[in-house]
Amino acid sequence: MTTTYHLFFVAFVAIGLTSPLVVVSYDERELLMNLKTALAKESSNTKVFDSWNPNNSVCNFTGITCDDSSSFVQEIDLSRQNLGGSMIPFDSICQLRLLQKLSFGFNNLHGSVSKDLNKCSNLTYLDLGNNLFSGPMPSISSMSSLRYLYVNTSGFQGAFPWDSLENMKDLIVLSVGDNPFDQTPKFPKQVVRLLKLQWLYMSNCSIKGEIPSGIGDLTDLVNFEASSNFITGEIPAEITKLVNLWQLEAYNNDLTGKLPVGLGGNLSKLEFFDVSTNHLEGDLSEVKYMSNLKSLQLFENELTGVFPPEIGEFKYLVNLSLYRNKLTGTLPHHLGSFSDFNFIDVSENFLTGQIPPDMCKNGKMTALLILQNSFTGEIPGTYGECKTLMRFRVSNNTLSGVVPAGIWGLPNAEIIDIQMNNFEGGITSDIQNAKTLGQIFAAHNRLSGELLPDISKATSLNVIDLSHNQFTGKIPETIGELKQLGSLHLDNNKFSGEIPKSLRSCESLSDINMAYNSLSGQIPAALGWLPTLNTLNLSSNLLSGQIPSSLSSLRLSLLDMSHNRLAGAIPESLSIEAYNGSFAGNPGLCSQKVTYFRRCASYSGGVSPVIRTLITCFSVGSAVILVLLAYLCYLKKRSQKQDDEARSLKDDTWNVKSFHVLNFMEDDILDSIREENMIGKGGSGEVYRVSLKNGVELAVKHIWNSDSGNSKKSKSKIKKHFCKQRSLEFDTEVETLSSIRHVNVVKLYSSITSQDFGSLLVYEYLPNGSLWDRLHTSKKLGLDWDTRYEIALGAAKGLEYLHHGCERPVIHRDVKSSNILLDEHLKPRIADFGLAKIVQTDTTNGSTHVIAGTHGYIAPEYGYTYKVNEKSDVYSFGVVLMELVTGKKPIEAEYGENKDIVYWVCSKLNNKESVLSLVDSSILEPYKEETIKVLKIAIMCTSKLPALRPTMRRVVKMLEEAKPCKLLGIIVSKDKGDDDGKKEKDTTFTQNVLY
């Protein structure tokens, strides 16, 4: 019996060991464990590999699906598992003989993908999309059975292997968009040969050329997206053969011509149609047949003709955006009334008639934008009940009547823009419900009544413009409760009473205009304590009393108190000829310096004879010294050798344009353009420091001549330094800076040009140099984290203003730490707009094509396209944030050859210890956790794909949320006075409380 059992056991073991199932299971487990080993180390935040252990069958591994009959691995689906790692072992994976599906989508995988991927020849499904890969996409030509290919937003660069698609006759889905591929010479012909294709996504991947007529052969196509490329020519007529098309998107290209005949009639299943931001022309006659549309976006084209009334009967339409065209006619009465209509933007057309009343009938509308047309009639009262509205903009029309009361109190509104119409009535008490309202633009109407105290309940307000109306009564004292208020325009109304002293509480106020009212009483001294006030216009009122001396501390770009009843002495710092127009029409004012005003009494009881004698002696002595200095300068000039090629700059005729009040003459500037006054070179010219006689210091940039910028000139050949024609850089910088008023943007006082000698820009001088100087040069300061944070936030606000606060967005195009200047309080100013570009309102692609920037700060999209937009500035600002956190330069040898700070930072994100090691060693230990919040923002800003980067508005918000905790500052200060033992204890306490 024992012998029989023993023989049976031996036989069983022998059979088991030779079973193909067991051997295969063992081999496939080993291959999968290789994959786990490669990824698990950098995937600490996932539990997907917990089940991957030797005691489990591979078919029970998370993400693994086996063939039902043989238990071979058939699918690997590790998408959305928060995986990291850079070395996927495709040589092992592709040995899984029955593998058909391989999905790594939506992870954080990085590094290059090896050519071994092509060994997975049996795949029918491949997803590498939404990762952080680098390098080229390898050939996959062996995958002739592939049906689904997703490599969108993967980070691949270089040339895409279009030839690999030749044999994929069964391909159903091709998704290759949002990658920085090399630009194709023409539309890839391989794509239009994939006759079974149903889903084609190739947006933002550098496709060039015309859409081929062969696109009409893809009759199974449901989705066709080719936006944000370089596609030219007309939309081919053959596209009307795609009768199954559900979505068609080709926005942000260079398409021309008309919409093809039959497009609307044949594409009856089309629900999403977007060919905006092109050069299309013609009318919308084809659109009227697209009755199943949910979204129609044709904005920023050259479309003409009457708005089709048939669109008003579309039952499913949710989004309608046709702005910046040349459309005429009226909007249909029933437009948007049949569906959950979300938004309409038909701004900047020639539309007439009344606003359709029922677009918010189902209570889902978020935006009503019809500005810059010729609409008439009243605002339908239905929109006062549209609680979901966030943006209500009807400005620059011919609308009339009373604004429905509910409009003022919309609970989710962010902007109400009704300016430049004929509205009557007033702002109702409903405004107390507008908790999210940030901006009110109601200028140039016939609004009347009093400004109610309830406006202070709209606590998010940062812009109020009620100018050029008929408001009466007092400005409510409660207005000081608007802590975020930055701009207040109440000019050209009938306000009376005193200026509220409570404005002192509005610490963000930078712009006040109350001119042309009937305000009385004294000017509040508290206005002089507003830290960011930049413009103050109180002209043409009934103000009396003295000018507060506190205003002397302000750095105003505009000051106007003319035509009031002010009396007494003009404060000495304001008593300069540059401000003489600012105080005109006040006969009671006097000045010891400005000749246009009567002299103040020599003694009014405030200055003793002894002090007056000292002042007189000092003045006489100063005059003698100035005369001697002038004589010495004269002798020096007379002794200089005259050069035939150089003549005095003063001999020429100069054109001076001032953008702020000036207290200097052009000769003061021209005399100082000397080599000994040069303090550096900006992105587009040499910079000189100019000290005026009154002690004021200025910075003057000389724009280089295009043909002499690379050669060095002697002082005697200054003529060759200047352009004989006005340079393009100069025009750009003047156009940009002269229109900008922001506390975090450098102030341009004037421009000086000459036909022969070129261009000068006169700026405010900032004594602490640039952020680069303070981080990286011999001028390096020990900047603590609080200071670095404030610099980051201030610079971000400056860029936010350029991108979102100007009438047209301004792209800086050379954001770097050396272009962030610091004032005497280390407050930042964005500077050097030699490369700046205002995005023109008639630009069709919202980008520019000029190569610009500085190595180390340039966004990666320069490698595959010269298109530049605001997101390029965001990338550069992200690099600046990395400098602030790490103290490192953008390019350093330790990063490796051809590597930069972005690569270096991203290579050290493996664990918390390596991340903290990135922080500048000079930053105190308790603050290091705080710096990581900013580092996260920097990483988001430097995303390879522009679409993934936040806007500067979002960056500012994130930085405000990352503000260092005040408790840290208290504890760190305490630490400095304690012994070592107490320091350790206090630091531990801080970490326990905050983290």
C-alpha cells in the first residue's frame, strides 16, 4: 500500500512539473514581477501592486486579465494608478505571448520608451497617453492588429512614426494630440487610409498642410479633432461625406474659404462644431441645417451675413459663440429656450434688435455676452432671476430702460458690464446678495439715485466704474468695507458730501477718480496712507482746506486736484512745476517754488528767523557749489577732442512724449547718457542711471541700433549708438508701457526720440537692482522666505495684470529674474518690455510668431512651434519660482549637459527627503515645508504642455493660498533669542501645530 501511494505521488509531481500551464504561469509571473520592480519604487502612492506577490496567481493581480481558456495574461490595465517610473521593461512585457491590451494611461510615467515596445506585435489596444514621457515615440509598425492607439498628452517629442500606421487596417481609434511632435510637411497621408477609423484626435501636434480630400473616405468617422495646428486651405468638400460625424473641431488653424456646401445638410448627426479662430468667410447658410447641434463655436473669423433665424429653433443647443465676426440681423426670439442653455457670446458683431428673453428659461445659463453690437430695447426681466449667471456683459450697445433689480443681486455673478448704453434707474439694494461680484462696469449711462450702503455687502468687489452717470447724494462711508477694492471710478456724476475717510481701509486701492462731482469738505489725510495708490483724480469738485502732507509719501503716476477751493501751501514734495497743472483753479493755494502760484507768506509763525537764515545760507552755499561744478564741467567739455562723426545730442530736434507728470527736461537726460553712467544692459538696450539736480534718480534705456547692437562703441561715437529710424523694439515697449498702470510693473515716465539719434526710454529707478542680483551675484542678499514669497506674489500680480487686466493681453516674452526689479522695500516690479507684445484684437490665433526669451526660461514649445502666448510667460515665471525656492540659476553644470533647473527639480521628486533637499539651504528649517507649496506651483507652471499650465490669474490665487503661516514667523523670531535646546523644542512645536 505504501509503495503504491509513493508511486502515485511521484507520478503526480512529474505530470505537474511538465504541465505547460504551470510553466507558463511561472514564466509570466516572473515577467510581471519585473514590471513591478521597475515601477513600484517610484509609485509609493499606489496600492495596485499589493496583490502582486508570488503567492497569488497572476490572474488575480490587480490590473491583470487572463484568457479564460488558457490562463495566459491577455490584458495589462494599469491606467489611472498614480504610477511613476522611467524604465518600463517592454522587453519583458512583450514576452507575454497572448497579450492584447496594454494600458498605462493617466499616470506620471516619464523618461523615454524603448524600441522593445515594437515587440508587442499582437496588441490590439495600446494606451500610453497622459503621461510625462520624453524623447521620440518609437516605431510600432509590427502591431498590424492594433485597433485602439492612445498616445495623446504623453510628452513624446520629435517625429511621430506615421509610417507605422500603414499596416493598421483595423484601427478604430487614433489619438495622438497634445504632443510637441516635429511639424509635418503636410497632412499625414497614412491617416486618410485608415478606412475603419471612428475616432481621430490629432489636435495640437504640429500638423501642417491642407486637409486632404481623402478625409471623405473615412465614412465611419464619428469624431474628428485637428485643432491648434498649422492647417491651411479650405475645408474640403469631401468632408460632407462623413455622415456619421458627431464632433468636428478644427479651431485655431489657418483655414480659409467658406463652409462647404452640403455641410449642414449631410452632417445631420453633428452635435459639436468648432472651427473658431481661423480666416473663414461667407455666411452661415449651412449652419441653419445643423438642427442637432449642442455647441456651435465659430468665433474670430470673417463671417458675414444675417444670423440664421433657424438657429432659434435648435432644440439641443447649449453653447453659442460667434464673437468677432461681421454678422448682421437679429437674434431669434426663442433662442436657447428649448434646452439647458449655458452660454452665448456674440460680441463684436453688427447685430441689432432685442435680447432674446428665454435663454435662461431652464436655469442653467452662466454667461450672457453680447457687447459691442447695436442691440436695442430693455434687458428682459427674466435674467434678474437667472441665479446661475456668472458673466453678464451687454456693454457698448443702445440698450435702454431700467436694469432689472435682480441683475444687481445675482448670487454667482463675477462681472456686470452694462457700460456705454442708455440705462436709467439706480443700483438697487439687491446688490447685497452679490457675494461673488468682482467687477461693475456701468459707466456712460443715465443711472441716477444714491449709491446705497448695501454695496459694501458685495465683499468681492475689486473694480467699480460708475463714471459718467447722474448719481447723487453722498458716497457711503461703508465703502471702506470693500477690502479687495482696487479701482474706484465715480467721476462725472453729482455726488456731494465729503470723501469717505473709510477708504483708508481699502488697502488694495490703486486707482481713484472722483472728478467732476460736487464733493466738499477736506481731502482725507488717510488717502496718503494707501500703500498701492497710483492715480488720484479729485478735480472739479468743491473741496476745501489744505492739501494733506500725507500725500507726499505717495508715488503717483497721476495727480489732479485742479478746480476746487483748496487753500494754503502746496506740500513741498508736490510743489514742483511738474504738478502745476494738478492744482490749477485753486486761487487759495500758494507755493514757494512754483512760479504759477502766489508766494506763501515768508513767516506764518511756523518757521523761526534762525531756521530761515540757515536755509538761506544753505541755499546760497549750494548755489555757489553748483556754479563751480558747472564751470568745471564746461572746462572738461571744452578740452575734449571733437569728433567729426559726433555732434551734440542737444543739436538735434527731439520728440518728447510724457506719460506721467515730469520734473525734468530732455537736456537733463541727454547730458547723462555717458559711459560712466551705464549700469547694465537690458534685453534690448543699454541702461543708464541718471541723477537729477533735485536728487531724483531715473533709469534710462537706450534702444540699440539693429546694425550696431553687436559692436562696441567709444563715447566719442555716440551717434552710431542710436537708430536713424525708430526701432521696432522701441515702438513695442512704448506702446506697452505707456498704457500700463500697476504697482508691480515698472513705471515709464517718458520717451525721447530723434530721427537721427534714436530712442530713449525714461523709467523710475529701482535702487535694489534685480532679483537675479539678489539671488545669484556678488550683490546677493540673505532673502528670508517671507521676502521671497512677497516677491513671488507681487511679480505674479504684475504678470496677471499684463495678461488679464489690460484692454488687450500683453505677452512679456522675456520673464526672468533679471527682469524683476526691486524697490527700496524689496517690492517687485516687472521690467524690460523690449520683447513685449500686445495681442492685437484682430489677431486670429491669439499668439505671436517671434522667437524671444532667454535660455533657461524658454518654454519647450519653442522646440516645435514659434507660436507664443500667455502660457509661455507662465512657464518662464515657473522657472523664477524655482529660483526663489532653490536659490539655483536656471542653467548650472550640476544639472548635466543640456539640462536645466526644470529637469533637475523634476528628477528629485521621488520622495519627501529629496524634495526638501531642493530648498535653498539659507532658508530656515521651519519654513522649508512652506516653500514646497510654491514649488508645486512652479512645477505646474513648467508643464511641458501649455494647455496644462495654469493662467497667471490662477497662479496668483494659488500663491495667495500658499502664504506662509504667521505662526512660523513668530516662532522663528523666538528661536533667534533662545539657546540651541530651546530652538529644537520650538521647531518641533511648530511642526506639531501646523502639520
